[in-house]
Amino acid sequence: MKAIVLYRSCSPEELKISEVPVPEVKQGWVLIKVKAFGLNRSELIMRAYEADAPYIKLPRIPGIECAGEIADPSDSNLIKGQRIVALMGGMGRSFDGSYAEYTLVPFRNVFRIETKIGWEELAAVPETYFTAWGSLFDSLQLKSEEILLIRGGSSALGLAAIQLAKSINAKVVATTRDKNKCELLTEQGADSVLIDDGSLKDQLLSLYVHGVHKVLELIGPATLKESTGLVRHHGIICSTGVLGGKGFLNNFDPIKDIPSGVYLTGFFSNYPTQVKIYDILEHLNKHKLHPVISKIFSLDEIGQAHSFMENNEANGKVIVRI
């Protein structure tokens, strides 16, 4: 079968198709015929440098999610031809992932799908909407009429979060560093769009003098300390992304750096469930929400797809069709 195999960290241009055997089915794992998959920031990090880390066993087929059909259900209760999505749980990192015509995934990370939406649109849902859903409704406990600030609003995850927050009538303030993306954010439902140019606090407090109720922090540790000054008393910050390129906080003193009465949480998308995936797809259908797809590539264009996303040219999810 055709697959993209990482032998070491590399540039986007070095990603090429290899011929490898179709994975052999084993107990507790199911074989999936991949139809399409979405690109994720973590895959760019894996390709750029994390592949050389001692905890990554190479060679490895990357890809943390996919949409496809069951090719061999093994000993699971799935049936051949069943439409599914698969994501996380070590996919593309601890075991081979979705950058291939077939992938072998533990049954616990494979979820039945009843919707008839197309493969490319379905592939844009799993990781992005599961992360947005968990961040907003589990970690942040977002409620109707609350004011939500989304930092990194023009990312695929940010756009999904805007849609979901607006669907429950929350008020959304979205940030971007690129003035050209303001219209995109407004089209997705953002009530206000602010340019993250170093004056964010002044801009925000001129709109909401007491700050916002909730912050979805997708830039990550690079701006987390600043975000603690943007949320009102008893507000919550959820740190979910690393768009700022910084994964950890240095010299972080929780007593001094988190204001009294402000809560800090996060969301780790490694543990999806069938119930959550059903809930998300039902919610999307009920509110007629559709993922924003920036561009669709073929598998042999994977290098171009990585470059497109790495250069921040994408306005929405980047999809690869098999």
C-alpha cells in the first residue's frame, strides 16, 4: 500500500510516498481503509523535530486521525464497510497512523458514524471538534450569554470553537495576528475580532471593562500569563493549543501568576469516546454547522499540504484525500 513514512525529522519537501505492506490484523485492533484525514499542528511538530525524540520509535507512519471504512473488523463488534472515524490514543506516534491507504488502530479509538456527510467534511471533524467540544463544554463549562475570548481564533480549532460557542448563544471575541483573517472570523460568527498585536489587553478592556468570563487559549504558554489578566473574577482559562510554538511555562509561579479567584485548566484530547463523538455529530447536524475546509490535497501532495499549513496560509482545516 501507499504510505508516508517518517525515518527521521525532515522538511515538508522530503515527505514522499513509500510502498509498505498492509498491516496484519491482530486481536483488539481493526483494519481501516482510509478515505481522508485532516492535518494537525502536532503532525507538523512530529515531522519537523519530534520524530528524533527517544520516545518516538521509527520508522513511523504519522497521522493522528482519519475517516474511513472498516476493512477487517477483527474481533470487534464493527462490521466490514462500516463508516468510522478514528483518532488519538497514540495514533501516528506510538503506532502507525493515517498517512496511508490502510491503518491498523485499537478498537477503543475507532468510532461508528451514522452521518452521510462526505469523506472530506467528515475528516475535518474528529480531532478538531472533539478538542473544541471538550475545551468549551467540559473544561470551560461555557454557558449561554457568557463572554468567551478565543486566542488563535483563525486556526481550524479556533473556527470550530467559534461555531460551537455561537450555537449555544455565547458571545465570542476572537483574536488573530493577521488583519486579512478578520472577515473569516466574522463570517463564522465572532461578535468581535481583535488583532493580537501587543495591545490586546487595552482593546479587550475597552469592550468589557471587567474582562471576559472564559478564555480558550490556543496560542498556549507563549501568551498564557497575559490571558490571566483578561479574565474576570471567577473566570476560567483553558489552555489547549501551542500555536505560539512554546510548550511549557518557564519560571511559572501559580500563586503569583494566577490571580486570586481565577481558574486555570486544560484539555487533553487523547481519550475520545463513542458517546462524545455521537454528541458532536448530532450537535453539528442539529445546528447545521459545517467544518471550514481550507484546501484538499492528495496523498502525493502531502509535502505541499504541510508547507501550506506551516506557512499559516490555511483558513480552516487542511484535508488529504486518499
